[in-house]
Amino acid sequence: MIAPASRLPWLAACVAIPAATLAGLFPSLAAPCWGALAAAAAVAVFDGLRGQRRVDAIRVRTPAYVRLTKDVPGSVPVTIENTSGGPLALRFALGARGAGFQPVMPASVPAFFPPGASLALWPCTGTARGDHRIEEALLETASPLGLWSARARRPIECSLRVYPNLRDRATAALFLRAEAPGARLRRQIGKGKEFENLRHYAPGDSFEDIHWKATARRGFPMVKLYNIEHAQEVYVAIDSSRLSARQGILESYVDAALHLALVANRQRDRFGLVAFSDRTRLFLRARNGMDHFRLCREAIYKLDAERVSPDFQEVFTTLATNLRRRALLVFLTSLDDALLAETFEREVGLLARRHLVLVNVPRTARLLFAEEPADLDAVYQDLAGQMAWNRMRQLQMALKNRGVRMAFVDPDHAKLQIAAGYLEVKRRQAL
């Protein structure tokens, strides 16, 4: 396809208007004027054909997939192959259906390509997690005389994999050399469960810690030293049903799960992942190491919410069947639906008898008179929020009686609050 460029109207103004004027004023010059018009038209047509040949000589290739981080500028490498035999000025852009990423301005990239294959970068930013397919490349080049803009579409197959954004100060601190940078020293509750070493008895040591066999061998009282138990199993269960379909909730769950995976890896614990809606969509057995973290990231980077109700009984049965060892189960869900909350309370005992269960729900209810209401409708909204909050508090106490801890988290700070709950369990050695 070709479109007129800015030079074509100038050609018409410089040739067609004077020729038509002369032909009208001087009939004897009509034949030369019409000849000049025909020659200008022939030049324009020939230039358009040459421009179309130029754009037809362009080939475009892209990688099968490109990894991006959400809300972080990136680029897509594009290989432009120029088979026209000469250097070529070209503008190109990549197009896709649907949202999920946006090009960095300018949307089209002008560049000068010599004969052969050249590499160019198309800047863009991923705005939503998941896979986003790029289906075509849009090309534009000028004709040899600049009278036309030759345009073409090239079908391509490229997938943009947009991963959750963990580039914040809290996550970056996990990769520092210091064990706990910026953290306050807190007294460790208990003395640990893992045997670490032996040392000489000192006044004040408990008689329960005396290692009698080592004492008999060495002829001097020896006591046992303990360390906090590591290599424990931590599973995060993400609710991807309609309860998490509200704006920002599922995003905070995914970010919090990956952040907790890094924290657990730092604590040398094993991390597992579960995603469920009306069925168990994903189950990754607990392991440690960065390779396992990357596997978890690949598993949930495109997790989306389904318009179905969660089946808590099914996911509880799956976990009870697959987990033979006592583990920490961190549920990320919303329990503001009264009927589903009752089901969760009734069925969670299947897990709470053997495992330690932590439930994290978003704090979305608006309390009564937390701020001055603007009108009567705001008063009713506050009253409804207060009633929902009272119901959640009653659920929290009922779950506590079953040995299940329930915490309210702010969706904007969910990763820090959930990680703090896990570290508190480690500090108290509740697992």
C-alpha cells in the first residue's frame, strides 16, 4: 500500500497548476502543457512502483518470546533484513490486539538500514502480567523521489512475557550480604530444635541440656547447643476465583507469594505453591533454591482470576493428601462472602489438625465514621462496611478456636505484612 507524501502536492502545485493555466490562456501551448502533465503523472506512478518494491524487499524477524517486567521499560529486538541492494530509511512499529503493553513514545522507530540484516530495538513497557502476542510489524519507507510513503504489514509471532515487578527496596534487601539489613534485634523465643554443637557447662545452664555421654567421655560436664530448625516446608495457596477478581487483589497476592518465596529461601526453608479456584489449578511441591523460585515465577506470572466460586473443600483435600509432613500453609483469599466464609471455617479443620494454617484476607471494608461522611449515601456505605468488619472479626475468633490464625492485610503492603507473619512464626518456632 502506498500513500501520498508531502512532496506530491508540491509537485502538483508546481506542474499541474501552471500547465493548466498556460493551456487556458494560450491554446497554442495546450499540447506541451498536457504533455508536461502526463510526464509528471508518469513520474509519480513510476516513483510509487519503486517505493512499493522497496518495502516489499524488507523482511522482519523477532524472537519467539521476550521477557519483560511489569511497569519497567524494556525493548523487543527486531531483525530487519534489507534485500533492496541499497541503504534504506525505514520506520517500523509492532502491533498486537488487546492491552497488556504500551510502546514507549515514539511508537514508530525511524532508522537507517544498510543492505543485509540489521538489529533494531522497539521500546515498550509491559502494563499487565501474562502473555501478550505481537501479531504484525508495520513498515513505512519513502519512495526514491519522496512522492509516496510505501507501507506494508508483516505477520510475526512473538510473545511478550510480562512478569510481576519485584523491584522494590524490601525485595532488594533480601539479596544484600547482610543477614538482616536494617532489622532490629529481637529476643528469640525458645532454644531451637536442631542440635548444633557441644560446649562446656557454664553456671546457669539447664540440667536438661547436659549431654551425659559426652560428659562421661570427657570427664567434664558438656551441654548441647540448639539451632532454629531449617528446611521446613512453607506453602502459599493463592485464591484465583471471583473473590480475587477485584482490582489489585490478585496482583498483590502474586507479588506477595513471590516475595515470600525469596524470604523463605533466605531462611533456608522449602517453598511450595498452590493456586485454586473451583478446582486446584496448580500444585508445586516445596523445594528451595533460585531455580525453584524461577519455576514458581513461571507458573504464576500469567495467573488470572476466574468468574467462579472457590471450592475450599477440594483444595483442603488436595493438600491433606499430598502433604505428609507438618507444614506452614499460608492462604491468600477473601472471606467477605458469608456463605463461603462459613464453608472455609467448617472445612479448614481438615488441615488445622496437622498443619499450621495462616489466612490472609484483604482489608477492604470501610469502618463506620472512620472519616467524616460526605452525604447520606456515605453514611450507609460506612454502616455496611462496619457490619462486614464485625462479621470478619467474628470469623477471626472462630478460626482462632480451631487453631487457625487470620490476619487482615493492606493490598498495597501485602508482601511485607505476609512476610512479617511468616517470620513471626519462625521466631516463635510455632511450626
